[in-house]
Amino acid sequence: MLTCKFGGSSLSCSANFQKAAAILAADSHRRCVVVSAPGRRNPQDEKLTDLLYACQSAAAQGRGFSALFDRVAGRYLEIAQGLGLRDIGPLLDEARAALRHASPARAASLGERQCAQLMARYLNWPFVDAAEVIRFGPDGALDASATQALLAGRLRSLPCAVLPGFYGAAANGEIFTFSRGGGDITGALAAQAINAEVYENWTDVSGFLMADPKIVQDPRPIERITYAELRELSYIGAQVLHEGTVSPVREKNIPLNIRNTN
């Protein structure tokens, strides 16, 4: 089996959902997919996660957040319409209700959760809630051993699955998140749990580059890199991959491919 993770830029609109679905359909071994919340469609676009944080903040202060949430709902309705999905109102109502008493982490997690539910419907694949299989301790630190047991038990029992990235939960149900970009970690943990042959991280660039393309024109890609070098590059600021991604795949010696959705 292959594990695929699609970042926010790869799921920013219905056309990109269709690209992701075509990528999955192109290889029957791609049967575990982790998704981020839809990203920006253009540089001026709003980030859904930021809008959800704003909704939570307004609710915590006793202010209305309907106008803010309508912008969130509009993005998902636009995606659903483009994919021919109907009746997603209950999903949006569930998220709106959750925001009334949500912690910041719970609010942020709704972006990935709703995106994964849409993808699962579009693919007709099972949806696995990350809150049930990504386990955090009460201090907010990842419980790696419990997570592996939960993930392996769930994912290995299914022919395929869609899993939201970025968040998980403590045993009492409290939602916790990784730092921004942490959906990459979820993908690596899923790959580790199913002993994936390859962990494919799909994004909007063609792998790690030898220089920042914002500074150097047409930098060449790095064709091969060790786990240690990959982690070091991530730690010092390369934004292609979250630095916490390397350890889970390194433990099982799973190759990690950076792939361009476009």
C-alpha cells in the first residue's frame, strides 16, 4: 500500500480535488489518503484555518460569527457543487454548532475534518476521524505508541481510507493539533502504521529544491536525500515538509516522495 498526503494547495478547489482523485485512481496501491484543509486559491484568498480561529475567538467573546462562518461554508459549498456532491448542509451545521463552544484546537481541526469528509464522499471511501486514531497525552504531546496501535488497528481493517491531517485527541476526547503544516506528520504516522511501501507527499512543488525559487530562478531539484538531511533542511526553514515528518518513516525505512499535484 502507498500512503498519500495532499496539502491545502492541492485541495483548494473542486478542480484540484478532481486532480487528487485522478492521482489516487492511477495506482490501485494508493489506498490511504490524508488531507489538509483547502488552501488559498490565489495570494489574496483567505485561509480557512484562520477564518475558523476567528469564528472561535468571536464565540468565546460572546460575539456572533455567522458572517465569518458563511465565508467558510461558501468555500465548501463551492467545492461540493463542483464535485456534484449534494446535501452537505448537515456537515456545515455540525461544524457551526461545534464552534459555539470550541477550543482553538477544535475550531482549527474542523477545516481538515470537513475536507476529509468531502473527499471520502467524492471517492466513496471510508472516512476515519483523526480524533479516534491520533492519540495525544493530556499535556498535548503525541502518544506515538498509542497512535500506532490505534492507526494500525483501524487502517489495516479497511480496503482504503480518508483521514484528516493536523489533529488528534486525548483519551478524554479533547482535541489537540500539531503545529502548522502538521498534516505531513499525520501522513507519516499513517504510512508507519500500515508499513507503506512509499509515503507520497503531494504539494505544489516538484520536490526539495537546491535554492529558494523566490530568490533563485529555476533552481534544480534535489533528486535524493537522506532522512537526516531532509530533517535538517526542514528544521532550518525549508517549507516543503514539516520537520516532524521524518521520524515515523525513518523508523520503518519508508521512502518519502515529494510529488507535484499539478
